[in-house]
Amino acid sequence: MNTTVGVMADTSTGRGMPALWGLVNFVAVFALVCGLWYVFLHPNGIMALYTPMYGFSLLVVLVGSIILISKVLDYWPLAEVRMGAVTRGVLFTALTCGLMLALVYGFFWSFIGKFGITYFSPQAIIKAGGVGAEIFNARENASTAITYLFTAFIWIALLWSAGFGQWPWNRAGRGAAALGRLGVVGLLSVIVYVVLFHPHVSYLFHPPQTMAGVEPWWASWAMTSSAYYNLGILLCMVMWIVISDVLWEDYPWRFLDRDGTGSFFRGLAALIGTAILGVASFVAMLRVMEVYWYEPFVGGSYTDAPYFRYLHAGEIAGFVILAAFAVKTYFGGLLGEAPLWLRAFVQTVATLALAAVFYLFYYSELSTLLLGKVPGIGQPEDTPLVWTLLFLAVVLVQLEFFRGWPLRKDEQS
């Protein structure tokens, strides 16, 4: 089965999976995430990469690399190599980590930042000089740009997988289709980044880089020049792409597709539909925040700041995205052969409930103890998306690379 059509294609757990076994696996993954957090991201841990934007950028690129290998390239050129689930999982996990390191430190820091766009490299920013050109600020600014670019890539890649699928390479070979998708997804990602995020990054410096980027065009109505406004909307749209793809098995967009491999109209419907749902969710979340924290205002601190409200809407969407993959991966087989509408309804309700649990956990004293995070909500040093992305990366590795093992039988694939 072609894995490019749908995030969950050919990777769901077997029917009738015992709930206890799924719960045990979920708890084990949670413990693994806590361990990885302590090693790589905990402020008092071993590597302490959570600054927070530095760790944020590494994890966005890691998740983006998983999606690049599994959804864009469709495992090409290793797709036809037969191997067991464990061997396959270890191989592709190593390739993903290597790709992440090569992209961040090789492509962006040492190539693009050096020969193209200065702000993609901390060393290039310091060499250029100017106000704030010291290693911590330089690394945070470069990490911010990388984070935004790969957020755009993840959105386009998942949208293409869920909507357009193999179109227009339905009859092309696997390699040609993979390279074609890589070119189109990459080009569209750059365009999205330039319009939605580049203006913000250009204004991170003093003086603002007015000849390189326009003044943030959303500032007049968003009450902030921060691209968190666009980031929040984009993550809300990704949330609906994942819900429809992972929980609803590509419906309702699938109605516009005859053979299940994707089409232009299916992709267009997915784009418009998830955009409408994403913006509506974004606005609804902001209205709920106003009930608790009243209206935001320019110059407000923490929860009163407009940019925080926009980011927090995206963080909530991130919890839902993580919950959707967790529910499908560890509990997706419990309903057996029940009708699709019933499975979709139950899994959606379960996803929202689990997302609420993630939210409550993250802002609890237990999270402060385990993760070493700043207590409370709305702190500038705290970005929940970093923890969400780490958890999501582990779930996706088990789901995509290990094919659900050990929840599924170790088969040659």
C-alpha cells in the first residue's frame, strides 16, 4: 500500500488490540520522553538545549525530517528493501537524526547562513556585527527562523499527503514521484515562509532589515508584529489536517477522490476546508482566553500580550495533534470493525479528552518537577510546543518507522 496518501496509511495498529497493552505502551513512551527530555532539554539536565528556541528548532526539524522521509519521499530509495520492523525502525531513526543534524548545522548554519541569508546562522550573525550580536541572541534568532521555515514545511507536506496524495504523479515511478513531491512541497514551503514569517525575522534585528523584509503586514489588526499570529493559525490548520487524516480516514476530502490516491480537487477541498476550520478554531480559542484573561492589549505582559494568545492557540492545537496520533497509535484498534462514523466520533472525543489531559499535565506541578519548566502559564521562557514535538517525534518514529512494533507483529516490509 502506498504510504503517501494519508498520514496513517498502512501503519495503524491491528484490530482488536487489547486496551491494557496499548496503555502499557503509552506509559512506556511517556517515560521514554521524560528520559529524553532530561538528557537533551531539561535546564538542569545533561545537554540543556531548551533555551527555548534552540531546542525548539532542533525538534521541529526532527519532526520535519520524519515527515520528509515517510510522507514526501515515501521511503525512497529504500522503500523496496525488505527488512524486519526493528531493523527498519533503527535504520530510519538513525537516518532521520542524521538528516536533522545535517540540515541544522550543515545546510542552515554552515551553508545558507554563510552564503545566502545571514540570519539562518548564529556565527554569520555574530560576524555581521550590530546590536545584540552575541552567541545566545544570535542562536535564538537563527533558531527562530529555522523553526518557522520547517513549520511551513510540515504544514505543506501533511496537506499534500492528506489531500493531493500522489497527484499529479499517479502513474509515475516511485522515485520520480518522490522527487516531484520534494520539489513542489519545498517550493511551496519557501513561499509560505517568505510571506508569513520572513517579515518577523527581518524585524528581530536593530535596525530592522527593511530592505530584506517588509514590515509585518498583519501588525495593524493583530496588535503585534510577531509571527506567532501566523504560527497559531497555521498550527490550528495542521490540527484539522491531522484530525481528518488520522481519525477520520481522509474524510470528507476523500469523497472527491475516485481511486484513493489523491487528486487536485481533493487537495483543494482539504486546503480550503482545513483553512476554514483552522481559522474558526483559532478565533474560538482566543474568545475563550478573553473570558479567563479579558481582552489582550498592546504592551501587555504574559497572558495579556496578544502575541502570547496567538502562540497559546497554536500550543493547544499542538496538544490535540499529539493526542490524535497517540489515540490512533495505541488505542486505534479497540473498536474493531465498527462503522467509520462511530470510530471517527469515539476517537475524536478521546483525542480531545487526552489533549485536555496533556494540557493539565503540562501546567501542573508534576510537569514543573519532571521537566524543570518555569511554573505557571504565559512565561516567556516556556514553550509547550517543544515538549509536544519531542513526544510527537517518538510516537511518529514508532508509528512510521517501526510500523507500530511491538503493538504489531514484527513482519518483513
